[in-house]
Amino acid sequence: MVQEIYIIDDDDSSIVIFRELFKNDKEYKFISVKTEQIDIALKNIPSLIVINEDAIDRDVVDLCRKIRKDEDNTITPVIVVSSKNTKDHRIKILQESIEYFIKKPVDEEYLYYTVKNLSRLLASNRRVSPLTGLPGNVQIHAELKKRITRGEDFSVLYLDLDNFKAYNDVYGFLKGDQIIEFTADTIVNSVHSDKIENTFVGHIGGDDFVAIVPGGNCEKLCQNILSEFDSKIGAFFTEEDLEKGYIEVANRKGIIEQFPLTSLSIGVVVADAGRFHNILEIGEVGAQVKHAAKSVMGSSYAIDRRKNV
């Protein structure tokens, strides 16, 4: 995934340096932002912000404070580069939860590796699920907000397992974790198998996942995910349960109940540009369409294609 890094200066003196430094690193995209454009720029939620204090006509502490108060950029790393390197000045900036202060004149190699390593650390920290290695809710929300703000056409796939609690009750949490990992791998492999650009897969928590893909034609993707899942899920059951086609679980009253084998349901929301104004609206429709998918026995998907009127 391409990382967008905003270079804040008013004279475009820094952008040339960064583009030259990272000319062989295609995963980075540098965008020059004037201070009067900061409100618009922050809505796009960049991966990293670099402020050239010497090239802005604004108090840098106030600018840093503004960035940190923006709810979508509370975790966006910020680097301040400046020739004003007195201790008091540096401390004032760092007190605004700014990650790095780099003194001028800047060693370009030092700057290069600072940006690279900070990006790597951020990517690692944002993978909040130690089980699946997938981004969690903070990044899922940021990704959805970004696409809504940009007016993109995209689809959101909400995926979760059916009868998973019954599986955990019978086979235990360790085996349950293995199914979670298998499901994550299945989704990621299917989403990326066609080499579609601008895709995202996240782990909401438990047995709930989300995938975001461009456009609205995702029926084939849903079919591929379910086909891959159904062809391999049997490996997590005993031969006896596979032969029966269900598992037996005692409820709280000690009565044995039968549950179908674990399957996967997908509810898809087609988010044409302008249809939704915020992520809550997408979530509400997502809950409805996922419920429709889960009402069908076995692995299934349902797609909501309603248009905004």
C-alpha cells in the first residue's frame, strides 16, 4: 500500500529533496501542502507529516497542536525540521506529542532513515491483532473515512463466521484461533489474488473481518472467498463430525443441541460516491446485509446495491 507523506511548507523547498531521496522507494508518495491548506489536507489522513518550520509563515507549536487535535490524525506521526534548535523550542514542540525534531542543517541520509524507520514502526504498531497481523478498528475507520472524503466508489465486505461459538465450546479456543487465522489468510489471499490495487483487509475483532475494495463489482470476489473457505474448513473438524455434518453442544440446562459446521457469511455494501456521508451509515447498512447473508444456511453472501436517492 502506498504511503502518502505530507510535506508542509509554503515555498515548496522541501518536496524536491524528499522526492529525490525516495526516488527508488515507490511505496512512498510525497505531497506538498501549504499551511492554508492544512484543514483540507488533514481530512485525507496521511501516513506521516513533515513540517519544515523555516518555510512556514505560522507558529509551528500552534500548527502541531492543530494536527494533534484533529480526531482523525491523533496517531499520525509528525516530524518537525527546523533551524530554531534551542532546547526550549524543541521541548515546546515535543510537548505537543510530536515524534521527532530534526535540527538543520539536515543530514539527508539521517532524514531518509528516520522517515523509513518511523513508517515501519507505525505499520507494525497499527497491526493491532497479534493473532492475524491485520489492522484493527482505528485503521478500518480511517480507511473508510478517507474513501468517503475522496468521493471514491468502493465496496465494503463484512465477513464473520457462523456457529463459531459452538466450535469453540467443543474444540477449544486454541483450535478456534486456528480457524480465525485460516479465515484471515483466506480473505487476504482472495482479495489480493487478482492484483487489484487500493485494497484493504482489517480484523474488527473475534471472528469479524472487513475488506474494502474499489468499485462495486465484487460478486466474483465473494464467490472466491467462500469457495476457498469451504474447500478447506473441513480440516478443522474430526471425521466423526464431518460425517454427521454437525456438532453437538450442551446448553446451560445440560440439553444437547446440534449446530451446523462452521461456515462464513459475507454482507457487502456498495458505497457509490455520495451515497454515504459517514462510516456509521455504512455500518448500519452493513449490519442489515450481513444479517441477510447469515439467515441462509451454510456459507453465503448478500450484496446491497441500493443507490442514494
